[in-house]
Amino acid sequence: MNTINYNDVGANTDGSYAGVDNNRLVVTSRPQDFGTFAVTTAENYTTIPYAKARTFRINNYTGKIVGIRRRHKKIVIDRFEDTSFSNWSGSGTIESGQNLEGSRGAEINGLKYTALTAEQMNDGSEVEVTFVTPGNSEYSIKINVWDDESRIETGSPAASLSANESNTQKNTEYRVIFRLHKTDGNSDTFLEGPSGRETISSALNGEFGTNNMQDSVVSIESSTAITVDPIIYQQKVNYSHELLFSTSSVTFPCYDNISEYEVINLGSDAMNYSDTADNISLSGFYAV
């Protein structure tokens, strides 16, 4: 085996050499995307800060018991894997188009909309729409969430994104995420694109109606054809939490990012739950 000093920045590091540091064999490759995070929580569940990842490890060295759980139940509204679009309504057109996820996507021109859920929408639920902007020099796209289809074009949406050539790039893939806060009557909007995730709006007031969003729909309106694939509804669920005891370090998988999880302070190792209101801080790292 050929070896090199791992700390020698000028050393040959091709595949025929193994790195050595103080006479110990070391790993010379690391995950391509890697970072750290910190989250502070008390008596209420707190979302782990957003970071794109497929897995993360969280450490509990606080001396207290911590609960951790997933935040959402993922529901696929449409992947457009077939050529039937009978669940879509509206004056525009929808047909098979370029695939973004799976075997095919949909091409939407004009106004089309479809149902999101017949369940009560809990605070913190999210709607995700992935789309590709047109190649035209000028275009206008509106993606909205409504409490009821009767409000489309006549009222205000619960959440909204307006995109055009001034705030997005043409012929570019984006994903909009609406985080809905029904009780407060507002929403947060995030847009993911070539530069990562951008916060478009926070606590923006919207119309959530009186039926707990049980007749909610998502609409897509474009001045020229755009590709859409897929549409995801993330229903907020109060799952049972998993316990993280002090000095523990646990790895969890992600569908897309580490904000899919939330944590809470449950009390001390002595099982004295009177200290759950104390702020505690946890750290961890994530990787694709």
C-alpha cells in the first residue's frame, strides 16, 4: 500500500494512495454536501432549521430528555404518470409534457385547478409544486391555494406565488412551497431554484374560509405553457415522538430536507418534567 501524509496539501492524492495521519489510516473522501445546524427548543415543538439533505444526525448533550418526530404525512396529489387528467378543472388546457420526476409530467396553459384534500388542514401543512418556467422572453405564472374552488378568480387565495421574467429565470426548474397557518390566517412562501431556497413572504394574510380548508384546491395559471411535476401535499400530523436521552446521537432519514422534523424539551434525565419550559439547544450535521 502506498501512503501519503494526509496533512501535506501538496501530496499526490490519486486512487493508488491511502492517507495517513500520525501513523493512522484516515478517510480522505467526505460527503459532497455536508453542514451543521443548531436548534433551540422549550415546551413547544420547534422545527429543525431548513437544510437540503437526505439524512441528518442530531446530538443531545443537554442533560434533558428530548422528543423528536416527523412533521408531515406526504400525500402525492398528482405525478402525472398517466395521460388522464379528469381530476383537473378550469378553462385552460392540460396534457402530457416533459417529466421532472417520474416518467412524465404535465403541460399546463391557461388556468387549471385540482383538489388538495378533503381532510381538515392543520397548521403547518405545506403544498409543494415543481414547475419549469417558459422559454419565452415574457411570461406570467400564478400558483395559488384556495379554501374552495368557488373563490377562484372572484376572491383572495390562502397562499399565492406570482412569477414572471423579472423574478425568475426563463426555462428553469423551480419548486414553490406554501406553509399554511390556518388558525392565524396567513402563510409562508418559499421558492427553490438554482440559487437554493428563498423566502418569498412570511406570515402573509390570506383567505382560509370557514370549513378548515376541507374543500381546498391548488390552481396553476400561466400566460403560456409551463411544465408541472409533481404536486405534493404535506399534511401536518402530530405523530408520537421518539425519545432522545442525554448523551445520545441518532441519525434520521429525510425525504428532502431536515425541516421535515421537529423537537421538544421533555424534561430532565431524572424524569422531573417540571423543567420542560427551559430553553435547550441541540446540534447536529446533515449530508446528502
